[in-house]
Amino acid sequence: MALTKFERRSRIKLRIRKVVYGTKDKPRLTVFRSNKQIYVQLIDDAEGKTLLSVSSRTKEIAEKSGITKIEQAKLVGKLAAEKSKESGISMVVFDRNGYLYHGRIKALAEAAREGGLKF
């Protein structure tokens, strides 16, 4: 029997999380994508704390109307890179959270790299 979209993503997510682990010096940059929004968190897995979170619902991004979801993802990536630089984080481990590295996920990752994050 075929897997549903949710079951497939859950399996991929578990497979990725076995390998990807964030520390305080090199936190895990995880992405969640809904139909309308995109969210990013920098997580320290050693302590189980979220160090930083950015989403497309923040004022700076939500005020911009008439932009596509990919442009929204690029803005979130740049904002995440800026905020992480302010908190002294330059290296991260990228966790695509079971999503394919394509479209909004790819745009976000490339924008974060352009903003100065290394992963």
C-alpha cells in the first residue's frame, strides 16, 4: 500500500534527524513550510532550546504585499542570517525537515548562505 504524503515526509524526517544534530556553537537550522507561510528555527539540540526563530509572519515580511512565496522564503532566509549574525552564530547545520530541496526550501537556504550563514 502506498504511503501518504505525511507518512513519506515523516520517514524522511526521521532518517535525516538521525544524522543532523545541533549544538550551541553550530545549531540546527530547521524549516517548516505550510501552504501559506514558512518558518525557520535555530535549535540547540544539546540543551533542547530554540535560540532564534523567524517566519514569514514577522512584521517586516508580512507588511510586503504582492510577493510570491519564493520571494517570501528568500526574505525569511536573509532575516534569519541577519539575526543569527547579531547573536554571534555563523555556522549552522541545515535540516530540511523531510521536504525536498527544491522551490521555497532551496530559495530560503540560498538566501541564508548569501546572508553569511555557513552550512
